[in-house]
Amino acid sequence: MRFLLQSVAVSFALVATLSVPARAQRIGADGAKQTFGFVSEQYFDDVYFKFNPTSGTSVGFHQYDAQLEDYSAANIAKETAALHQYQAKLEAIPADGLDAPVAADREVLLNSIKSQLLSLETIRMWQKNPDNYSSGVTSSIFTLMERPYAPVNTRLRAAIAREKLIPQVFAEARKNLQNPPRIYTEIALEQIDGSISFFEHDVPLAFASATDAAAKAELMKTNAAVVDAMKSYAAWMKADLLPRSNGSFAFGADTYRKKLQYDEMVDTPLDKLLAVNEANTKANQAEFARIAKELDPKKTPTEVLAELATIHPAPDKLLDAFRYSFNAEIAFIQTHHIITLPSDARPILQETPPFMRATTSASIDPSGPFETGSKAAYFNVTLPEKGWTPEHIAEHMAEFNVGTVVSTSIHETFPGHYVQFLWQDQFPSKVRKLVGANTNVEGWAHYTEQMMLDEGFVTPGAEERTRKLVRLGQIQDALLRNARFTVAIKMHTEGWTTEQAEHYFVTEGYQSPSVGKMETKRGTADATYLYYTLGKLEILKLRADVKAKQGARFNLQDFHDTFMRQGPVPIRIVRQAMLHDNSPVL
């Protein structure tokens, strides 16, 4: 699930120079709350969305629809300067002059700015990752197409305006990209054919119903120019960039620790994090072995896993399997009082857009918190591609076995990401609507996979053997996240190779080789994708601590509802609100 300032690719747009004092004066406590409200509004309106107009479209601020990120080095310097200025402004507001929730918002926003500066100044994906450019511009057009928030003619004119600016993006990419990691260039080349196809086929089709003939004719020209620019970029990457892509993707321990601190407010030493995850991995593997033995004492866990991989819907029935799962999950949530469902609306189930298929098998794409024209959410599922070999199809469908279909549906929809999206109107502030921590967002979704089965959820009519297979699928998904945890830290701080990471996903994460390869690719850039297990463990500890404090008064639905109301902030802040202390998150 995408949350604005944490998981959207870094992008840049021209913004007027801000008149901010070089040294901000510290503000007295009396005016701190009003000053924070003013500064945070000013930051979103005058800085963030002007540098990130695609994000503006995504959250529902459509005054940015005709703008595109400016990827020039000069503009990156302007963005960096503006972020430093707002960091100084926020630091000048005394936290002790704010009510606890507002003080927490200040800390969230300040850390978000620090994270963006870390990305621009230290991690520097704008110099390292060629896919940021090709997938970035593809996403900028997709946000105008995916939901009918405005009449098609209006969205068409915005698409034309953005497309006119896209060729310059690739010109800036050629200037900016210096020594990318080879794997980044390989991923960009792997994905760019899907982006080219998107502009050749999907974009014209999306605006086929438009009645503005002149605009449709102009789109044909701008779209053709984008396709030409993208093909030229692909050829340049293959002939020029790939041979000189010798950089390292590893963040290094210091940068890694800072990113965890800024994004997730986690300052636990990396060796302790690895130890916590190792213990959870062993526990999950032991539980997998126990259930596998119950299923067939003559088979090893590996052999049971191989059998599980073959029990899945036919590819053309996969979307139907998810629809069926929705019904069962909603009924269980309501009858067992798991969490309040703020709406009866369901997500729209569809095939994953082409440009996203190389690195994701399933995802949810909700409407933004300030969107008024269309509130639909889309649940994307990656189906096998035409031309795949039978072996490739079998490996891909193993990801959607009888157990992982259930856990994936729970994770992405009920009561996972989609339900958290349904709560967003109740998030207590603009900051919490726009800034999210992945340990909360992905941690919540991963937590619900286990929680639902622990509470007794079963697919209606399932036999005991099928129920055990479903639990094995949930554990297999948990082991995938455990493997991400270890691989992320090891690759980025301890020198693990991609070959070591792929092997670990297969042997310790119980994944197929093709999944291991895809997950490793993702981890080279999504360096902190340990946030699934990390967040789940933080939530489980929070629940145990709240239950210990409340005793007989503890109610699971009340706990989940209270958790949701805090918004998708780091778990440390949720703990402070629910327990009124600063006890450890792990």
C-alpha cells in the first residue's frame, strides 16, 4: 500500500524560492500549536506537492494534475534547500509547547523531511536508479487514468500536459545517472517494455471515450513522442548505461540505521533486530514442520511445501478465488467482532498494470485521503503472462496456493490494507492522512494474516486438511517476510550478494527460485522491507502490553479500532497514545 511520503518514489518539480530565514527563531510555547499548524500547511502546499505533483494527484489535490516532476539536478538542489529550510522551521517549534498528539505529528513530519533529505543527499537514487525515471513518468500518467475522479476530457488534457514534459525527463536521466548498480539497470530494462506497451495501448484506450476531438488528436502526437523517448531511453540504457553500471546498491550500516530511525522511529541496534527476526523465523519453521507432520508423517516439510505449491486455482480462476475469499472474510469480521468496517464498499479486483508486474504479485491501490471525485480502491493481482513456459507459470501460481490466496486476500483487503484505507477519514490530522510508516501500514496487514487464523477464520466448507494447508500457506507468507528482514540487513550492511539472498529466500523463506529472484531484486532498492515482520512484532507486543494493562476489560475489536484511529504513524507513537508511556516497541 502506498503512503505518501514513505513509499512514493522520490521526485522533483520546480518551485519558487522560499523566503525562509536562514536561522529560524525559537517560538514560544504559547504560539507553538498555531505555528505548527501554519508551518505544516505551508510545507504541504508550497513545498512537497510542488516538488511531487504526481503525489498531489494521488492524494486528491488535482491542481497539480497538469504538472510533472522536474528531475533536473538544479531542481534537486532547490528541493534539498527547501527541505532544509522546513526542517529548521519545525525544529524551532518547541515540542513541549504542543499537546501530545500535535507533538507527535511534529515528530512524524520532521522525521519525514529528514528521510527525504537522506534520500536526496546520501542514498541518491536520482543518480543510481534508472527505473525511477521510466516507472516514475508511467505512474504520473497512470494516476490520471486509474479512476474517474473528473470527466474524461479533463483528465485527457492533464495527461497531454504531462506527456509534453516527459521527453525532458529522459534527457535529465542521461545527465544524472552516473554509476548505477548493475541490478538497478537490469530491473529498469526488464520493466521498460511494460511501460512502452502501457503508452502504446493502455493510454489511448483509457481516453477513447473522450469527446474532445482536438485533444484526442494532440494526445496521439504527445503519446507517440513519449513512446519514442522511452524506446530511445531503453536503447541508451542497454548500449551505454548497462556496460558502465558498476555501482553498489548497499546503503551501509550508518545510512541504514538512519533510514529506520526516520521512517519507522526504530533505533534498535541492527544485530538485535537480526536476533529478534531469527527467533521468529525458527518459531515459524518449527510450526510449519509440526503441521506438515500432522498432514503426512512420511513427508519432510520440504516435500509438503512442494505439494502445497501445486494446490492453487487455475490461472483464469484466480480473480474469482479472491472474490470468494472477500465474502468469507467480511462475514467473519462482522460475526467475530474483529474490527469496525466503516463502509460496505469493496475494492475493484483487476489485473496488475503492466509496468508494475516485474516486482509485485499483488497490491492494493486506494484513493487518496482528499479525493472527492472517485473513492474506489483497486486490488491488483499479477496473472501469468502470455508466452510464459509451463514451468514459469507453475512457479508463479505457487505464490497463490490454497493458503496464500487466503493470507494475501486478508493482507491486502479484509481486514488489512483496504480496511485501514476505509478508516482514513477518521485519521486525526492532515499530517496523519499524508505521512505513513510502513511498520504500521505493512505491519498491520501482515499482523492480520496471523490474527485472523488465530481467531478461528476458515474458508467456509473447508475440510480439516485444507484448513491445515491454509495455515501452512500463512506461515509460508510469514517466512517470506522473515527472509526479507534478514536479506535486507545482510545485503545492505553486511555485504551479502544477490546470489546469497536468492538462496536464503529458497532455503529459509520457503519460496520458489523465481520468487527468490524477484524478492531479491526488490530488496536492492526497497532496503528496509523488513518493515512487514518488524511492524507485526511491534503490534503483537503492543497488543500483549495493552491486554496486560487492561486485564478482563481487554476487547480485541476495541484494540483494533483504537489502533486504526491513530492513523498510520510509527508504532512508537501509537504505543504512547494507547499506553501513555515510552516502553520498548520490541
